[in-house]
Amino acid sequence: MKRLTAFLLSNWAFYIPLGLFVLSVLWVAVSSIYPMAFDEEFHYGLIKIYATSWLPYGIQHTSDMAQFGAATADPSYLFHYVMSFPYRLLAWFGLSDTTIIILLRLLNLGFVVSSLFVFRRAFLNAGVGKVIVNLGLWLFMLIPVFIMLAAQINYDNLLLLIVAWSVYLIVDMTNRVRKDGVLPLASVWLLAIAVLIGMSIKYAFLPIALSLFIWSVGLVVVSFKRQKHSFRAFSTMVKKQLSSFSVPALSGLIGLALLSIFFASHYVVNHATYGSAIPSCEQVFTEDECTAYGPWNRNRAYAANRSPSFQPLSYPAYMAIEWLPGMTERLTFALAGKTNDFQTKPALPVVVFGYVVLTVIGAICFVVQAVKRNVTWFGWLTILLIGVYVGVLSLQLYGDYVKTAQPVAINGRYLLLLLPLVGIVLLQSTALVFKKVPANTKVSIGLGIIAVLLIGGAGVSTYIVQSEPHWFWPGFGQASQAIFKSVLSAIILPFRF
């Protein structure tokens, strides 16, 4: 038992699951047919468009671009622009489209792996125990949809890295203010840059940016109080930090700030051009042209066929009946891409019920700790981030539901950006509630849960067992899927009650 505890306290308890995660994602990336489910064709198409220009602005719209929505008028563009450079290089070498797609998928895996390292460092810096951090990230890496997302070309993979970096910076700022009342100017500067970059990758980052801003304002207030409410002392602290920057460091920070402002100015350009910072497809193209854009055309068709007698659920009822169950299922199911008409396979029972039970227990324990006023500052930071993000996201989707009479766009992958924090906080709360339970017992339970989830089909197993041969490239893809499926099905079958 001591060896198991020592293992969970070691870096190997992170590196080994990470290695298995990487191998799983590599196999999915190399074997799965293009396009995969999560808008991979959309992202790859925009990458090709941005590859036609050295700058992200001024690309002339043509009618065929309407299949990508607002196309280059979409402020969620930085991923496509950045990825256009490796695409240009690979295309210049004359590689086939299939080879380029696989290599770009592997680059996306690099973003995800980097984010896991940054998240881990942020959690440890926040004072979370190593066992909880290792177990929490292990559970995160076993979410079936996370493996599918990490294996394809998608802007959420780069955004996950920016979210991790932002969390790392806000943790550093909080630690410094709590320790000596000093607001670290370099971290503030870098956080502002991270926010500008994040909102340029995907405008869904804006609620997270708002949460970070609110927390940062609180840190400024606390720091000001620690300086004895003196503006002179506060300004002296800032000037002292500025004077400590070397010329290269200050120049680098200024350069990064200007570059991030240049990228984020897409919102300003859009407002000047289209009258909206985030224009919809019909503001950029004609309505006839926008019919080529799947989500826009789907919502318009639903709205047109909406029954006059339709009575939408209340927002709380919508959350309980549609949103929460839908998000849960779509974090643990398996899904094919556009070529296979987005064929959907249900989540494996042990996996979905396992994560639901763990979440419910963790939530109850968090409430217990909140009543006892024993929640850490990192716990409240997480609540702020997830509360604002889920609030904005769910209200937006509820509005779509009211307009279309259909619960559209409920995708579990939208929650992956903040699930690492949520998982860590819930595990931490559970450990505090059961603090009288011997450590060795808790370690055994933790590893037992991991074992049950693995045997029940967590991780890549869900995608393999639930998939069909036509989800994969002919040759290696289909052959390897057949072998893995036969082996894993024999293990998981007894648990598919």
C-alpha cells in the first residue's frame, strides 16, 4: 500500500497516464478518416483560406466561403491563421492532403499535451496536493470525448493551452498578493496578452476573460489594502517592478502586447465593416449563400418549422431536462464525422455513470465545505470561472432552443476547457470531507475507481468499441480497429449492463 501511495505522490503518476493518453490520441489521429466529428472540415477549410495571405486581414470573400459561416469575418480566427503556416510549409513540400491532415492533427496533440503540463504546474502552485492533481488529470485524460478532440484539427485544442496558461498566471498573481500584497506586474501583463490571444482563437473565451478580469480586480483591491490604502505606496510598488525589467524583457512584453492587440482588433474591424463585432453568416454573405453553412441552415430550417403552439421549457427545466443530460452524454459517447453522416453511438454505461457519480459526490462535498467555510481560494476561483462560462453558454443555447424549438448545439466538448479545474476542486473537497479516512484507504479507492473506469471502457476504449470500420482509413486504420475492438469488447462486454 505504501508503494501505491508513493507512486501517486511521484511524477510517474502523471507521466504514465499521459503516455497512455498520447498513444491513444496518436492512434485515433492516424487511423480515423477525415473529417472527424468536431468540425474538422470547417477548421481545415479555413486554414487553407488563411494560407492564401500573409496577413489575417483583407482576404477577399467569395461565395464559396459561405460554407464556413462568416469565414474570415469570424473573430475566432487565430487558430486557423497560425495553423496556416505549417500547412503552407507541408504543402510546399508537396505532401498529400491526407499526410498534411495527419501531421496537423499531431500538432494539435502537441497543444493539448502542453496544456496538461501547464495545468499541472498551476494546480501544484495553487497548493493542491500532488495525489489529487495526478488523479484529477488522470480522470480528465480518460474522458472519451477529450481523446477524440485532441486527435483532430480543432481550435479548442489551442484554446485549452491558453486557458491553462491563464490559470497559471492568475494563480501566480493570487499567490503573490496573498503572500506579501504585491501584484506581480509581469504576470498581469502576460495575462492581458493571454486574454487577447484567447478571444482571438475563439470568442467563447470571452466569459472566461470576464471571470479573470473580475478576479484580477479583486486582487488589485487586496493589494491596494495591503499597501495601507496608499496610492503612493501602490504606485511605488508598480514603478519598482517596472524598473526591475531588463530592456530585452520589457521589449518582449511590449512586442507581445502589440501583437496580441493586432490580432484582437479583428473585433473592431468587424464592427466597422459589418456593424457587429461577431457578425453572423448573413451579414457577410447572402442568405442563399449561407445555406451552404450547416449550423446556420439547420437553425433556419428548425425556426421555419417551429410550431406556433410550441411552448418552450423554462430555463431551469431546460437545464435539467436537456442541457445537463445532453452535456453528460456528449462527453462520454462516440461519434463519426461528416463522411458517415455524424453517426452517433451511446456512451458505455460504466463510464457515464461513473463520471456522474463522482461528480455528484464531489459536488455534495463541495457544498459541505462551503457551508463550513472551508473552501480554498482556488475553489472559489474555479466556481467563478465555471459559473460565468456555463451561465453565458447555457443562456446562449437556451436562446437558440427558444427560436428553433430544438435543443441544438449541446456539445460536451465545450466544457473541456474548464473541466480540469472542476475535477481538481471536487476531488479536493471530497478528500477534505473524508479526511479522517486513512490515506492508504483513499489511495486504494482512487486507484480502484480508475481501474473500474478503464475496464468499463473509459479513454480511447469507448471510441474503439463503439466505432464502425467505415470510421477509419482503409488499410492500417480499419485493420487495427478490428483487432483492438475484438480485444477490448471481450474485456468490456461483461460491464455493458
